[in-house]
Amino acid sequence: MKICKAVLIGLLGIGMFTFLLAQFGVAEEKAPTVMTVEAKFDEQWRAIQKYFVRAIPYTPDAKRECFENVLRGGIPMCLDDRNSVYYSAEDMRHEDERMNGKFYGVGATLTLYYGQTVINYLIDGSPAALSGQIESGDIIMAVDGEDVHDKTMTYIVSKIRGTEGTNVAITLKRGGKLLPPIVLKRAKIEMPSVESAKIDERTTLIKVNAFEQNTHRDFAKTAFDAVSDENGKIDPSKRFVIDLRNNPGGLLRTVKLMTAMFASSPEDIVLVEKKRNSESIVRVGDVDNSGDVSFLSLSGGVFVKMHTVVLVNEHSASASEIFSGILQQWGRAKVVGVKTYGKGSVQITVPLEDGGGLHITIAEYLVGDKRVKVNGIGITPDVFVENALLCGEEAKALRGKKKPLVDLTHDAQLRAALKVLDGK
């Protein structure tokens, strides 16, 4: 198998949208208030003082310095926090579409890298992925002939998204070279939160794409089906490979419920949230008013003895890092792949009068009772394996095809996971 020697940069940026969400609730929709720049900043400054994880001096000098930094590089520069960011009203609409899991576009997730909008990764089966012409790290330079290299990522997203079935031409720069425009047909982008495929009679790969509202239930059903015998009882000889590669995270409540399936006790600690002046411990058995008490009673601890491996990569973030990190810490699974993204913080989105929102970090989390720090560090796998890029005829043969969940020929990380399960 011919392999291209290449290095993919793990891109860090405020546009990655890899966060845990805490919701204020749905407010009654109203027309945005027209505000001056100064008034907008004053409102954000008050929210920073109330919610931000670190104390910011409440002085005129500190406020002026923050405002000057915002003018240069936005809220992240003011707070020195890549995950705190101002959302315009348009941003809020796009984020609502993303959380609902449906939108019309080309299926390329974007990030900011030193002020440039860059392709982060491609959603499998999307027009961008199937084209075979777009790669992680490509810089977006133009959309439908319009130069957008100095435009905001929100503006670029609004240009790429559109009516289903219509075409959009995207011009990219790769390795300093401008590429010819790539024409893609917009499609409905729907990514199921859980997918699965049998590897062999004993082993099932379960891919978790995001930790959404009901992912824990979808995962439980998929996992039970995979390891149950003909009488509906769990077969201890069966085993999992849980694939969290390219999973950007999601809801804290969901990841907590998923970890419950591998916990030995409701008192097991999932994470510790450290806020500005306090900390709170999140345990497996913590319940809220969401009606998931029954889920915990039925599913808690059911997979404690299952043979499990978790796959991660540089795009596994946030809730993915909690899940992989806690199973690693509890000794429930070996983690295989490369070091994860390193987003160990919690954000909320504060609604603003102009219809936008301030997405702001309110806490940093530490995984498990060992208080493992993730933020800026990531989860280190037990077995380090990179997946090399293909080139030449092999790359051409796969171009334009939907990537299978199980591809033992080209997926070195999956092959390594099976060796771990086999005790090799």
C-alpha cells in the first residue's frame, strides 16, 4: 500500500464549534435592537464580568484594554480564550441549524486559523467529501468568484449554504498555490449521531458523530443489539470499537449518561467543573428533570465488563475527550489514535439585545476523580497510531466514494484497535 508522507496540522480556532452547551431556555422571538458599537460592547462587558471563568478587573483601564483587543481580534483576544466569541444574529441562526442537525450546504466544517477560514474536516458522504478535491487545511479564498479571504467565517458560511440542489463554486489555496474553482451541488447535510457496522462475528464498530440530545439512547440501543445473543442477553464474548474520531463534542448531560453505561457506581465522578470562585462535582448518578432516571436505572453499569477500545484523533474534542478520558481512567477501555484536540472548558451562550449572543467560557473541567486536565492538552492515547494519507492510484480509486465505516485496508488506527482487543 503506497502512502503519502504528509503532516496534517491540528488547527486551533474559534470557529471550530466544539463545546459543551448550557442553555438559557428559548426566549420569545423579537426584532433585534439597533445598538451602537459602544452599547454592544458595554452589554458584552457586563456579561464577561458576570460569567467568565476568570476574574477580569472591573476598571476603566481594563475595559479600555479589552475594547482595543476586541477591535484587533475579537472577544478571544480580549479574554485570551479561543472558545469565547461573539455571535451575530446570523451566527445564532446558523448555530441553531447545526444543533438541529440539518442544513443545506456542502458538508465541510470550518475553523479560523490566524484570521483565515480553513477547511477543518469533511462530513463523510457530503458533496465536499465525495468530490475528492478538498482536503483538511485548505484555505477558502473565493466563493462563486467573490474574493472572501478577508471576510468573516460567518459571511463565508452564509455564501456557501443555500438552496438544496443549487451549485456553489469554491476557490481554495493549498500549500501556497491557488487551485481552480471546485463546483459543488448543495445538499441537505444530515449526520446521524450514531452509526454502526460489524467488523466480525464478535466485534462491532460504533461511530458516535456528536453527543446530541438523544445520542445516549441511540448508542444504548445500538450497543445492546450488537452484544445481545438470540435470547436478548448480553454475550460477554462480544466487544466494541467506539469511534470518536472527528467528533466535536456536544451536551454534557448526554456524555454523562453514556459514561453511566460503563460505570461501577452512581457515585463515580465523571468530571469536576472549576468556575471562577467555586467548583462542582458531576457524578454518574446525578439526575435532573429531563426524565432520564429510568435510563440510568435500566442502563447503568451494563457494559462494565465489555471488551472496549475507543478511537480518537486530533478532531475529537470536548465531550469526546470526557468520554474517552473517563473510560481510560476507569480502566474500561484502551484509547487508540492520536492526541485529541484539547478543549476542556464549558461555555454558555448569553443572548444579547442585538439578536446575537456572547458565547463565553464559564468553567474548566477536569476528568474523573484524578482531575485530569484536558484544556489545551488533550487526551493522550494508550496506543499512538497515525492514519497516513493515501496518494497515487489508491487515492484516485477512492475519490468520490462514501467512506465505509470499516476499512481495514486503509484504516491503521482501526487495525491497531483490533490488535488491542485481541491482546496483542
